Amino acid sequence: MFPSFPPGISGDEFNLLFYGYQSQEEIRTLLQNLSLAVSNTALELPSGRKLPLRLSGGVSWYPENSTDLSTLKKYADFAMYQVKKAEKGYITEFDLELFTKNAKETEMRRLFHKMLNEELFTYYFQPIVSAADGSIYAYEALMRGNLPALTRPDQILQLAHEEECLHEIERLTMFLSAKSYATFLSTHQIRGDELLFVNSIASQYMNHDESVAYVEQYSFLQDRIVIEITEEDSPDLTALLKKREMPGFSGVFALDDYGSGYSNEKMLLELAPAYIKLDLSIIRDIDSDPDKQQIVENIVSYAHQRGMKIIAEGLETPAELLKVLELDVDLLQGYFLAKPSAVPKPVSAESVAVIEHFRKHLA
């Protein structure tokens, strides 16, 4: 007869219950002796080959870890599998902090897949403003999660990377941002001639069927799409080519977060962007930092000679705005002008006044 095992216990696993001992140290000594005895034992196969044995185990303590037997078994099982995932052949004790972290990570993965399956995403829109007159030139679509525990884009993208779901994020971003734009257009909440900047994952692109479906639904919008590629991503030439060749797409790119990545020049050459978005680390306090001013002046000169437009993003103060206007940037973005929102907001009157005042005195 084959032995029967409790639910959750496989054929090479067993539970040991130690009781009647005066201290945990006594039990630890017994377990060390057991582990040593097993490691010094080998099974001899019919071929004559010897197969060494190893023992992997997990320990939970009563009453420190729990007073419930089923919970103690679950905790010991968790500790054992931490051994199996790392380096087999030893016994470790239950770690509540590690268990809690693991449980949280498991729950976050479950929520992430729920978000994907049910498309629980909202796209906030932040205006990109003309430095010439303060009018709205474009909107950037910014992803947000709709679950309380999972809202931030960086969390979502990290999980997508770990779960190998980056393609799904790319597809959803393309379709859902366009859907929102189309809704704003049909309800007259935007003019309709604004460009739509969409954050794209450098290594991902829509497949043929997805591209065809996109064209069928949003062909009216495609000439207004600008694909943003972050400088922090390594350029993927195949993916860039596929993005450029998407049916109906104008092939317009923006290089996002310029100045934060590992190879500014390489990304500029590979991407050949129509727009360069200066990273907020360059823009922050630019009004009082001559070195940052010189960097922007150089980038503006490079871009304008090649027909590229410069976007200063992350603007938060009138002084920063005034300084980038003086440095001849083309487009503006940041909380001082307008915060991202589910429904596009107008540009703040204060920022428009700064722009108008600057242009009036320039003339």
C-alpha cells in the first residue's frame, strides 16, 4: 500500500512534531544531527552508482509563530520552500517578515493580472503647451491603475516586467489612450487638433492583428500620435522599426526624459525624434543653475538645427518657466501649467500670463 499524505504534502515530504523538550536549542541540535546523518548517507543504485541524500526542511515554533497546528504546518512549509528555491540541503526557521513580504508580493501579482484581464486602467492627460502663446499643443497620456493598492505606473511596469506582460501594457496603452482621446473629441472637451503623446515601451510593439484593429478603430487619430520612448530604456532597433511601420502611423517619435539615460547621443541617433523632452532633473531649479542653463542652451541649438522641438517638462515655478522661455524651448509641460487629470484641464492663467508677458517684452 502507498502511504497517504495530508493535503498539500507530496510524496517526498513529511511532518515531524517535536514536543516535550525543555528548549528550542535541544530541538535545533536534534535537527542538526538529523541533517548531518542524512547528508552522510547515500543510496546504492542497481548500477552500483551511489546517490547522495539531502534533507531540506522548514521549522515553525509553538507558540511564538502560532498556536494553531495547521498554521504551524503552513509556516514550516513556507520555510522549507524558501530553502528549495535557494540552496537545497539545509533546514531553516520560519521568518514572519519574509512570509509577509512574500504574501504581499503574491497579492500584488494577483491584482496585477486582475488589472490586465479586466483592463482596470485610466489614462490621465496633461497638456503640453506652446511656448509661443500658451495654447495647448498636445496632451500626454499617463497611465494610472484603478485598484487602490496598485495605481503608480512604476509599480505596474515593474510587475509587467517580472510577469512578462510588457506587451499587454503596450497594447492597452495604445488602445485605451486613443479611446479616451476619441471620447474627449466626441464630447467637445478638446479642440481635436492637439497631438497625443503616448508612452511606449522601447522593446514592445503591436502585432499585425492588433495594428489592423487599431487602424480600424482610430485611423482618424493616427496622424496626431507621437510615440514617446524613454531614454532609460535600451534602444531596440527591431521594435522601433515595427513602430515606424505600423499601418497609418506618421512615424513621429519623442525622446522622453532626455538627460537621465545611459546614452543620450545613441538614443538621439537611433530614434531620430521630432521632439526631445528634457528630464525634470535638468529643469528643476534651472533659473538658479548656470550649468543646467548651458546644457539646455546646447541641446536647443542642436535640436533646432535639425528641425527638432524641445519640450521642457516638470516645470513647477514661474521662475523655471521664465528661464526656459529665455533659453528658447518650444514646448512646456509641468504642474505649474496644468496637472494631469482624467479629463483634460485648461492651462493655468498664471502660467499663460508669464508667457504673454515674456513675449510682449521680447517684441
